[in-house]
Amino acid sequence: MIIPSKLTRGDKIGIVSTARKISLEELSHAINTLESWDLELVLAENLFEDDNQFAGAVKQRTTDLQSMINNDKIKAILCARGGYGTVQIIDNIDFANLKKNPKWIVGYSDVTVLHSHLHNLGVASIHATMPINFATNTKDALKSLKKSLFREGTIAECDPHPLNKKGRIEAEIVGGNLSILYSLLGSDSDIDTDGKILFIEDLDEYLYHIDRMIMNLKRNGKFENLKALIVGGMSDMNDNNIPFGKTAEQIILEHTKKYNFPICFGFPAGHINDNSAIVFGVKSLLEISAKKVRLTYPY
């Protein structure tokens, strides 16, 4: 796995939007925060373009991401926000220069398309909060992003969940938004979970759809050789008038009970304000005990 270098003060980082449109006003808090970290920001040429709900047409968003990848002075690329649209450009991007001159690509939600694709290319990335969320993120969430970028001993912890299955595992982490992972099955960006720790999270989904997606991952063999499962925020779940009868966490536990791998529920990552950074593609240590859950990235 190719692991990008850590950032240092004065480095240039790029901000792009591969999906939904964004305004300068919405970025103002993040710009101030990133500059306070002594980073020099480079805004993509078409960042504030408007094509209905998208941050510009497919060609413009493709150009922006490709330009950031090809610019060797850019040391990290932050996706401004999620929404929908990254899958529209993924097959247009040439990642050759990223493999020669690796840099961190950061984001979550719809950016899961990039994370999964990059993992298949052998490049590590960071699942973390995005500039659109900086104003509402907890201090710990922003601190975890900074520590991940600057390699300042990243550790994430949380209290135990009653549904947890205890264990201690060392492996690379893959994953992201469950709905996106489900949509990528069978494509070149399909997630590879063999011998890995899988992280999943989601937002505003019907419980029956959570069941459908977990069943699909199971039927596609994504749990067969899994080392461990981390379940982050399952936020604002929906139900029908006739209740499904289980929570999202109970659904996941039901469909994974035949496997022996450890499982952590309620991990602080996903569509929540306390969105801790998770470094994908780097051998990490997950410890799930009766007292706490601890994730360490010794890279």
C-alpha cells in the first residue's frame, strides 16, 4: 500500500468538490481553520460552479480533481462536501500521478467512491470530516483530522456498546458509507474486504434498506474473510408505518452472527458532528474490550 507523506507547516492543500455544489460562504469557517494550521489553500478552478445540484458539470469536476492530482505542489486534497456525483467522474480520472506522487485524499459520505477506488489502486486515504462540516464539528473531530494529516499519533476511542463482540485485530481498514459501498458492487471500485477491517456508516436510510444492503454484502462474500467490523453512526434512520422490528445495529448483528470476527458498534465516525478520522489502507490496531474501544494507526 502506498502511504502519502505527512503534511508539514506551509504545505499546499487543494479543495475540490466532486459532487454537490458549494459556496465560498459555506467554506469560510474551514478556510480559517485550515489556515490556522499553517496550510496554504488552493481552491479548484471550478469549485464554485453551479450545474443544478452539482459543483459544475462532469467535465468541470473531472478537471478540478485531475488538476489537483497532477499538481505535485499539492500535498493533500480535501473534498469540500458530499451529496451525490463522485461516481459520475471516477472513471474519467487518471490516477497514475497519484501513485507516483501520492497525496492524501480526504472526505466521507459520497467520497466513499474515491476511497474504495483508491484502495483497489493501492493508495491509502483518509475518511474524515469535510470543510462543509467544520463549523459544526466537535473539537475532537477536527483534531483527529489534523493529527491524521500531520501524523501526530492518531488514536480514536469510544465507550463500549452492548452489542459489541470483543477482540483485538491488526489489519488495514476499508469502507465508508454503506449505501455507496452497496452501489459500487461489481464495478472497478468494488470494495475489497479480504483480510481487512470493514468500516460502515449511513444516514437517513429506511431500516429495510439497511437490511437489503447488509444482505447484499453478505451474499457477495464481503464478510467471509473479514478480520473485524466497525459500525459508525447510523444516523436518522427511517421506518415504515408497519415497523421493521429491529434497529440498524440489530440488523447488522443478525446478519453477521455466524462469523467470528469482532464487531464494534457506535464508533464516532460518519454523519455525526464527532466525526473522527479513520485512515484507510494502513495497518491499524482495533481493540474492543468490555471497558472501551480503541483504534490506533501506527503509521
